[in-house]
Amino acid sequence: MAALLKKRALAEYNKSFQDGPPSKKLHLVKKPLIGSSAAAFVGLLEKCKSSDEALQLLLRISDCLQFQESDVEEAIKKLSEHFQSEEESVVRVKILWLFCDIGLECPGANLNNLIDETIHLIKNETSHKVIAQGIATLLKLGNKFPDDKILMTRLVGVAKDNLKDTSHQVKCRCLQLISELYPIYPESDRTLEMVAESDAIVKLLGDYSYAEDARVRCEAFQSLLTLNDRGQTLSANLYDQVCIALSDDYEIVREVALKLVWVLGNKYPENTVLLQDGETSMRLVDDAFVRICSAVNDLCMQVRALACTLLGTTRGVSDRFLLQTLDKQLMSNMKKKRTAHERGAELVRSGAWASGRRWADDAPGALVHSDHVQLLPGGAAGAFVHGLEDELMEVRTAAVDAVCQLSMENSIFATTSLDFLVDMFNDEIEDVRLRAIDSLTKMAHHIVLREDQLEIILSALEDYSMDVREGLHRMLGSCTVASKTCLEMCIDKILENLKRYPQDKRSTFRCAQRLGSSHATLVLPLAPRLLAVHPFFDMPEPDVEDPAYMCVLILTLNAAQHCTTMLPLFEEHTVKHYTYLRDTMPHLVPHLPIGEAQLGAEKIEAAMDDSAVRRFFESVLQHIDNTTLSTNVRLKMLRSAEDQLNKLSEVEPQVSGAAQFTALFARCARALHAALHAAPRAAPPPPALSQLHKDCLRLQHQFSGVTEQENACVWQLALRVCAARLHAAATAAPAPPAPAAPPAPAAAGPAPAALSAAAALTHHAELLDRMLASAGVEPDPFTIAVFQQLSMSADNKPAALARALMPLLLAAPLPLIPRPSLKIRMCTATIIEPASDNDTVLRFSAGLVTSVALEAEVVRVREPGALRVRVAYPDRRHHALVPPRDHLRPLDHLDHNDDGTHNVRLLTKVLISHGVWTDPCGVDITVCLAVDDAVGSARDQAPLVELSRPVRVTVAPKMIKRGI
């Protein structure tokens, strides 16, 4: 081994070199293909020996489809030449497909040339598939020229010529092209010739509704609908023709014919049509409504569901037809009713006489044709009854929605349909029950609930689904009950249900609030029983923390707001409880002139004055921006202003967002100054910079209603924090190398943290520059100095950039505190479940997963999809969970805000897993907001802004027991 090493060393160091001219280096360059890759594939079409090879090559062209502008015309020419010499229809279809893709996706393609070439190629074509694809290509290319009327007319002419084809596919494509590309002019610009031509087009499309193929008939009606959507006026003469299609053998035809009947009925509601007897006339909208009702008994589920949907959107229908949809009794098919005298006169005219003892006792009966006999009820008779009793959920859901839409506009129909909607509360499908509950909530202003109806409604409160129970609470709070007995039944059932489902406490409270506000006169006779008021004896004081008593108290207090006769009935402890609830639940308990609230009413009104709050803001911030004062004095004033603004946010909820925004800005300014001047020669402490970064993210993302000027101040403060983080990352000492590690090279690169901090500073400066330019805000001196420094140094090395910015950062004055708008609102979250005082220990097997039910209310969030649930373990491990979309629900009492933010309710399961612990420990659960940060890279996890205080859940992972 030693000899081998010696031989290798001698061979390495005893090499001889010859002096001479240096040898030339060969630079190998791969010769590019002619043009682009797709153009090269097109050039290979000539060498294809079979249609299969050509098809595979065309598929490769379709996959890449990258042409240079100079190669497009040549490629189209070669494809056209191959089209004319190709015998296989599939290849020709693919070439026409490529024409469409080239025209839509390749820059530099001449669409007019492609259209001309396509028309030329399909002119003498015999394959139906190729012609159909050619028409489809013309349709897609023609949509790129919506304003070229001449081209549109030409393409419509090509489609008319090909309508004579025997293939249904070609006919459907031609009808589609005519309906989408036929030029339609505004009403004011139409001449008589244009009107006649458009009527001819409508007649042409209508004639194809008699075609033999059902697909062509369907496309003809769909083309008429497309023309109507584009603004073309359809004649009412089409109505009889479309009604015939309602009895078509194919459901696709019946479905599109239903839509056309609905369109004509709503377009010409007052036109009259004659019925089958030739004598009775009816409004067109009524007849269309009856025919759509007949489709509710169709064999196809899609047709039945569509019929129910269209019934709900039909307007102007007579009341007798609307009410007939809720009655299953057989109708006379809307024939004219004749009196007995008229019927007798007809018998006299017939000349048939009997003995005279009985009028027309042996007269022959009228001949009844077999087509006029219906074994099942037809027309509008019981249409909604059939829809609500359908076997399929889709039809029942559509019927419930249609009844709701019609009831919201017709109080008589709403009262009649109430029993049918209440019966839907017993449906087996939860979605149908929810639709029925929401429908009753929407039409609540038209109805009054009776006692028998309340029994069915209140029995649904025992449903296992929380959505159904909360929907019933909303519905009961919106409806009106008929009597005191009904209200008493409702209250007793709600209190009983509250004991069974204590998690429904919040929705029950809101239901009691609305019930009390809308039934003040009915609550008055029930108040002594509800509040346990006895005329002779002093009753024991109830527990104010009892949810049932709180529910009763909320009900009576909201009723007392509209019925002051109830106030003298309140006991002394009731007044005290009112004061407590008024402080803890101001959104549920109104202001009443009793107790201490009566004395402080004027103070409350004065406190809510915006001008007074604005004057307070000005008095707090008036001396902070005075540059003549020393820095220490200004820092003390910042601390004092922060404390006062925090107290203001607690006292005045209406201006809490503006106060907390200003207080947080002041705290960031103080913390940044303290971190920079704690040790001027050393780097700022990383924990302080990390907290500063989180606070800046809060200022940027947690507040809504912030003006551009205020946002610019926040971003300039964040720029200072980025500069401080860059200095801390650049001055951090590198880790010492390991003893056995080889020495590092001399030109070692900067640390990754410093590179990331420099990139973050540069990116933040670019965004800030655009923001200041769009807002028209003048930057502060430090921001101007950073912009100049970044513009002078091209490479922006972290160490050099940090050394240049640190003196500027130390010499910069305190940032200006913005004068905030009182419309600023803060996004917050409140965790309702699990409770903060819960001492229950969750035990589960280590390594497995357990779930914790989480309920939280998030107000004024911009993007609900950015909400996260962070789980922090005692060993400082943490992870963020993304709640599913269906776990985010709008708050029932307040969904949207004036500033465009959302109020959502988060109902989800938090998954917890860990190894074995010796003792139970707490796991913190927090609702956070994932924000887009310029500091992190694409691989880093998005930073989280906490919206709520953490709630601790005690868990105890135990060791898995081994079996025997």
C-alpha cells in the first residue's frame, strides 16, 4: 500500500510541461431545428408513410403548440396540403382542430386566413365528422371577431349551406354557429330588412324543431334560447310549436322546451291563447305556468327539478292558478263552466226528447274522445304537492325553493303553503329540512304560526343536527305566533331543548331576544310566571349564571323595551341581573330606564359622540410629533398615549379599532427605539425584532378601513424593522467549524439568514415605493435614504448594506404617529369552545390522534380562507391546521359589514397528537390569520397573526397497552 501511494505521488508531481501556443478549445453547439419544435414536427408530415404516423405526429404538435410568428403561415400551409392528400377522416379532423388551437393560442396567427382556409377545406368534404369539426373551428375563430358583421354574415351563410347535411352532428354544429354568430343589431338601428332577415333566421331555427333526430330538435330550441339571451326578440307565435315539444319522447327536448315556454310566458304575459275547446281563452303566462306544472309529473328527474325551479321564477301568475298548485283535487282542465240553463238549452237544440218525467233521461251522451280522458290529475292541480312529495331529494329541494320564492311575493299563497312547508320539517334528508327552515325564515313577514303548526316545528328542535336546531332558532325568532299559548309552548320547548343541548346556548339567546322584541304584548301576561313573581311571597333569587334563567331574562327584557308596563313587575334582584347582563351581553340586552342605567343614560349618549372621541385623540397625540422635544420626553409621551388609548378601546367599543391601531403603532415605535439603542455597537436582540415583525404584520393585515396615508406610515415603520433585522443577521457570529472538518474556503458566501433579510428588505422597499407613488405620500427621510442606498449599490451584499443602513437607522427620528380614522376596525376572534376554565383531561394513546371540538366567532376578516388554527405543545412544537371551507359559516346575526369584511363562525375539529408524557400538560389552541409576507421564501410557512387569546386544553398521551 505504501509503495502504491509513493508511485501515485511521484506521478502527480513529476509531470513535464511543454511551452508553446495554447491549444484551441472546441465549442460544440447543437444545431437547432428549423424554426420551433412544432414547426419541425409539421415539416415531418411529408415523410409519414401511414395515417397512424401522421396522427401521432399531429398529437405531438398539439401537445407543444409553440410556433414562432414567422413559422405560423408556413405551418398552416403544410397542414392544409396534408389535409387535401389525407384519406383518413380522423387525421383531417385533427388538422382542423389544430387550426382552431393555432388561431386561439399562437401569437401572429392570421385568423382571417385560417377561417378562409377552413371554409375552403370543408367545401367539398364528404365526411360528416370533418365537416362538424370544421364548423366548430369556424365557431371558435368567429367568436374572436364579435364586431365584424360582414364576417359573421359569411359564417352564418356557410352554416346555412351545411344545414342540409344528413348528419345530426353537422346540423347541431350549424345551428349552434347560427345562434352564436348571427349579427344582432340594437333595436334603434334595425331596419325593415334586418327585422325580416332576423325573423327568417328564427323561423329557420324553429323549423328544425321538427327534425327526426332528438339531438337536432334539442339544439334547435337551445339555439332559440341563445338568440333570446343575445337580445333577439322571439315571436309569441313560437309558443304553440314549443308546447308540442313538451310531450316529446326524449327528456333532453322536453327540458329545453320547458325553458323556452318559461321565456315566452315571462316575455308576453298578457297575450291570450285559446284552449283545446276553442272557446276559452287564457293569459299566456297562466297557460305557460299550467304547462310547466304538468312537467312536475314527468318521468325524468331532471325535468321535474327544472319544472319546480321555473315555477318559482314565473311572475305575474293569477292567484287561482297559484293556489291550485297546492290542491290535489281534479280540475276541469280550465274549461268554461256552463249553467244548468245552458246545458238544458243544448239538449233542446239536439232534438232528443224523452217521456217528460225526467229532463233528457234518455238523451245520448256526448261523445268523448279517448285522448281527452286523463287518469291522472293534469295541469296545475297539486303541482307543488307532487314536487314536495317526490321520491328524489333534488326535486323536493327545488320545490321548496320555488314555494319560498312565490310566497315572498304573494301573501295569500304564503299563508296557504305554510302547512306544506311545515310538513317538510319531517323530511328524511337534512338538506331538505334546512331548505324548508330557511324558506320559512325568509317568508316570515307573511305568516302567523298556529298552535298545530308549532307542534310540528318544535318537535324538530330535537334533531341531532346542530344546523337544523340553529336554523329553527332563527326561524322562530323571525316568525309571529298567534296567541299567548303558542308563545308559552315555544318558550317551554326552547328551555327544555337548552337542557338537552347546552352547546346551543348562544343561538337560543338570540332566539329569545327576537321573540321578546316581536311579541311584547304576549310576553306581558307571561312575565309573572317566567320571572317567578308572586303577589304575596318573596320568591328565592334565581342564579344569574343559569342558562335557562338568562334566556328568560333576555326574553322579558327585550319585551320590556316595547312594553313599559312590564317594568314595575321587575323585582329588585331582576334589576340587578339586568345591570349584569347589560354589561356582559350588551348586544342581547337593550337599554332600559331602570336602576343605574336610568341615571347614566345621558352619559352614555355623550360618550358615543364622535366629535368628543376625535378631540380626545387629538389631545393624546398633539405633542408626540413635536420634534423640538427630546427623544426621552417623546418616548414617555408615547407610553402614556398607549395606556390611554388602550383604556379608550375598552370603554368605547365603537372606536376600539382606531384606538388599538394607534396604540400598537406607538408600541412598535417605542420597541424599535429600545432595541436599537439597548447596545448601539451590538446587534438588536432577535426576540425583540421577532416581536416587532409580528406587530408590523398585525398593523398591515389585522385592521380594515385603513387609509392609504395610514398604510404608508405602517409600511415605512416596517421598513425600519426590516433594516434592523438585516443588521442583526449580518452581524451574527458564524458557528465555529467542527474539529475534524476541513478548513473552509477563503471566499465563503454570506449566511443564508443575511441573504434572506437583504432580499426581504429589497422586496419591501420595492412594494413601498409603488405604494407611496399610488397614494401620493411623501416618504420620510429614512425611507428616502434607503431608496438612495439601494439604487447606488447594484449587488446589495448583506454586510455592506447593513453597514450602510445602520447609521441611518440610529440617526433617524421617531416615526410619525398617524392620525387614524374612526372607521378603522380590528379583526378579532373569540373562542367559545373549548372553554378557558375547562379542567377536563383528554387522555388518548400516544402516537394516535384525538380531536377537540372548536367553536369560534371571527369578526371583520377580509379573507375567511386565510384563517388557521394553531396548536402549540409544551415542548415548543406547533403546527397550523387549515379548516375546511364548509367549517366556516356566516354568523346568523351579522354576516357582512360595510367595509367589505366578513363575520364567520368556525366549527371544526382540532387534531392533537404527541408522544408519551409522564404528566398531563396544556396544549394551547389559537385562531390565527395566515398573511402574505415578503420576508419569507416560497418554501417557508406563511406567518400567522394571532386573532384570539390562546385557550389551553389539558391532554395526557398514555402509553399503548400491549395485549397478552
